[in-house]
Amino acid sequence: AQSVTQLGSHVSVSEGALVLLRCNYSSSVPPYLFWYVQYPNQGLQLLLKYTSAATLVKGINGFEAEFKKSETSFHLTKPSAHMSDAAEYFCAVIYAGGTSYGKLTFGQGTILTVHP
Amino acid sequence: DAMVIQNPRYQVTQFGKPVTLSCSQTLNHNVMYWYQQKSSQAPKLLFHYYDKDFNNEADTPDNFQSRRPNTSFCFLDIRSPGLGDAAMYLCATSRDLPTSSPSDTQYFGPGTRLTVL
């Protein structure tokens, strides 16, 4: 079945350190890829999305993600973590075919903790 | 500035007592979605409307219904809430269907947290 996998349900970094949140998809055909952020008791906010225009995608709040077809990955990074980045991050995909065709499918989420 | 609005933000209901959650949007989008998100889980699509056309996910229980009286509003009705229905319910909108425009962003509301006593 088509899926999206986020490695690491919890990631902890120090303020000012690099943030790396991992996401892998399972399809031979590159899907459309999204990263959303969710703060406690809030809805989801789009950080960035990959739509085949450019492999390095820049988003809001200093985040960026690189699409790597050879690794079927779309990892999210930020050079320097801020306390306000503490939240849950969801990778999501839309596949162009298959059992999950046309549906936004979410990974299980990664909770990012930033400590002083 | 709010684009997708959900009311109420917190809803408490009793086991078996019908409850309605509401969603409105100012984006004039064609598609409106309802997702269920249980604690520490990813959002799960329940159903969506494209204009007035309703599409139910195959595994959505019959206990869940939806209405979309006009472009701006969409309601989620839970006919007989059980303890397992306690969750965050997220409404989202997009300009077009993912099958037609997969790059369209889905805009989410702040959610309604439902507690079932």
C-alpha cells in the first residue's frame, strides 16, 4: 500500500541547532509532497510543498526541504532551531495513482522539542 | 483574516447524544473536507464535498454524516457519539480536488476538540 513514513516520532534539539525531520514516500512515481506544522490544540499550517518545479523548496519560518528521487525522500530542515519551532510536524503526500490516488495521506507525525 | 473557521473550538457531549460541528470558509473554495485526528495520530479523512457532491471514505462509520448547505458552510453530524469518537475534528478546504489539482494546498481550520462523557 502507498504510504508515507516519518522516521522518529520525537526529535529533540537545542536552540540554535540544526533541525532535521525525515520523510520517505513509497512510490516509483514522484508524488506531490507537503510539510505541515501543528501547534498544540491548533489546526495544520502548511510549511512548504513540492510540486516538481524545483527540488529544493523553501517554506515559511526558515524551513526548507529537498526532494530526492533516488532516496524517495523529502526531509525537512532548518539551520537554526528556535524555541517557537516546538510543535508536531506532519509530512503528507498526494499520489497520482494507486490505492491512495488523489487523497492527502499523512505520516504519523514527528514531535519536535527545542530546549534552551 | 481567518480563512477556515470552526465552531466551537471545544465541544463536550454525552454518550449517544447527537452533536454537530460547524465549519465555514472565506476562501470560496470548491472542496471542503472533514478529518478526524485522535490523540497522537495523523489526521484521517472522513469525507469531502466538491461543491454539492459528497464523497464518503469507505471506512467512515455510518454514525458520521455531513451537510453542505452552501459554498461557505459545512457541518459534521455525529448521530450517536461513542467514547471512541473523542478526537480533534479538522475542517479543510481546497480550490479543486486533489485528483484534478494535486498541487493545491489544503487550508485547515483550528479544529474542534470533541469530548464524549
